[in-house]
Amino acid sequence: MTLRNILSAAALSAGLATAVAVPAVAQEKTDFKLAWSIYVGWMPWGYLEDSGIMDKWADKYGITVDIVQINDYVESINQYTAGAFDGVSATNMDTLSIPSGGGVDTTALIIGDYSNGNDAVILKGEGGLADLAGKPVNLVELSVSHYLLARGLDTVGLSEADLDGVINTSDADMIAAYATNGVEAVVTWNPLVSEITGSNPDANVLFDSSQIPGEILDLMVVNTETLAANPDFGKAVAGAWYEVMGLMAAGDEEVLTAMAVASGTDLMGYKAQLEATEMFFDPAAAVAQASSPDLPTTMTTVAEFLFDKGILGEGAPSADFVGIEYPGAVTTGDESNIKFRFDATYMQMAADGAL
């Protein structure tokens, strides 16, 4: 998710079209696959694979868990939706729109972090959010950047209709776009935010994800039926994840450097990105996030955004189309169509030292 690729209609359609490949009833098994893509909060998944920590925990439970890096973020979610993987790293928004919206019952096994400044609205020159009125804004359309812009505009009583359009711009082209005459504002994520603000004195951050804490969640989501049939899968993954969280929390520079290099930066650069990321190193903090009374409100807002953009699932009649379940039997959306679940069970086991 260093490159949080566009959630295009084509990508969404691919996910929906292949969702039928997922078995209706999952079976007990011993071999599992997780997919992940590069982003500061997801680098531990690559380290788990490379370091052998995942293998150690999988061996403890008599299973195998392969963790595979997919360069294209949306493609990784589509492959999960199609049944090629048992889990995938994804944001809460993209989980809701692609697998859950496509009918694949999906559980947030791990809440790893939330963006706490990694995503930002940047104006070229002086001004505030209200000054975006009448200006074009470049961003990756239908991505978390689009959502962040909508949330920022809402704080000053504006909407997308008040802009001079949203210009769909690839993340790969964002830095060059910012330097182009006529481009007045961009919305993007790290490391692009750091590159733009660090090399352009006129770059003015108007709004960032630290102002909507807990809304852009970075997760490891898994197939609900697979998890239910194979609880040892959940235990092994949670155990391995929180072992690495402990190393990161302790500031293990060998571990952090390995993640930095894998993400294309150095230790200092990776630490800077971590500063804008609220990592849940302590599993109890992740449990608290899953159980937060604010989470249903956040997910309702996310669902409304997705429905407004027409990407909440094929033929969705309303923003309540997909039911979402939270700890304590709390639900939002359609209770007869629960397809997204925040389950704190395995995070709680980690917190209790029960893995």
C-alpha cells in the first residue's frame, strides 16, 4: 500500500466476478496463504516470511502459512476475493467495498494500525481547506485519498461539488503532477507526502489522517469460513504478528532496518513513516480499537462514501447493503447480510498470553 492503487471500476468488477470461486463452506486444512503489499504498517508481513517467525508459529500448530507479496494492492484483494489466498492486507474501506461488497464473508483478524498522518491533502501555496473551492484536486480516485478529501471538505462545509473537479492521477505520477503548472492541490500518502513536502517549500498540508484518527485502518483480513474451520490458522498468524510487534516496540534496529530496505527506504525514512502511523504494538490496544464505540460510526461513514461513489457492491440499494459485525454482537448495515466482521478473539488471546 505504499502504492495504494486506484480502486477502479474494472478492479472492483474483477473482484466481484471472481467471488463465486470461493467455496460456500470452508474445510479443515493445513496449508494457508496470505497476500500483502508494501506499506509502512504492512512491512511486518514480509519480515514474518523472510525471518522464519511465521514458519516457527505455523509449526507450533502443525500447519504451513505462506506469506506472498503482491505488487499491485488492488490485485492482491481481488485474488483474495477469488479464493487464491486465505487472507490479505487491506484497509477497512477496501475490505468493505471489494470482498465484503462482493459477497465474500471476511473477518478482520488483525487490526495493525491506523494512518495517523501518512495520508494528506496538500495545497500548493498558502491557504486553508476552504480555499480548495473552485480548484482542481489531483488524487487517486476512489482510494483512501478520495475519502480523506471528502472528510476534510466536510469539516469546512464543502463537498466535492464545490471543487473544479477531481483529477484522477496515478500514485506513480503524483510527484511529477505536483510540479506541473496548473496543478493546485493533491491528496496522497507516504512516502509520497514526505517527498512532496520535503522538496517543495510551497507544499502546504491542509488536512491529514491524524485529524480523523481510527478511520483509515490497516488490517489483515481473512476468509471468515476458513478461520471458523481452522482456528489454529488464526492463532498462528496472531502469534507470529505480535512477536514481531514486540520487536518493533522494543526498537530492534535490525528488524526495522530489514523492513526499511524492503520498502525502498532507509532506517531513518522508515522511522519517519512510523511516526505518522499509529501501530498497535500491544494486542490489547488492537482489541480496544476493535471494540471502540467509534468504530461502527466510522464504518457507517465509510459505507456512505462507498455507496455515494457506486462501489459498495453490485446493485447495492443503500449504504446499509453490507452488514458489519463488531465485538459484543454490535452490528451496522443489513443484519441479514453480514459480510464484514471485526473479531477481537485472536488479538485478545495474544493480549492474554494464550497463544
